[in-house]
Amino acid sequence: MSTIKQPSNVNEFDEYFEDHDIADLLDTKNRRINVDMPATFLFQLDQKAKALGVSRQSLVKLWLAEKLNIV
């Protein structure tokens, strides 16, 4: 995340966004991980993702977000 000073009032806010983007204040970087799991897990995961009409990756992200109380 950036160490840029965040605006503290309306005037600073306006001035800040003359030279910066909202992404400067957010951690928008994705990081890749690898997770080893049994083939039976992957089969069941793929079946559930297919039934929901989403990708395996989307389903894993959703479940992790739910478990971490992010959504």
C-alpha cells in the first residue's frame, strides 16, 4: 500500500485528487498463491462451481471471503 498522506478535509481531498488516483489509497494488488489438495477436493470443487455457473477461482475467492467475514 502507498505511504502517500491521505486527505483530511474537503480542500485537501480536492487538491489530492488533482495529482493522484483513488488506487493510490487502496491495496489493489493481487497476489498469487498455490494450494495443493487431493484430487477428490478438486472434483467436488469443480462440480460445485459448475452447478453455480462460476469458475473454480471465483468460488474459492467467495468462500474465503465469507470465512474471513469480508463479504
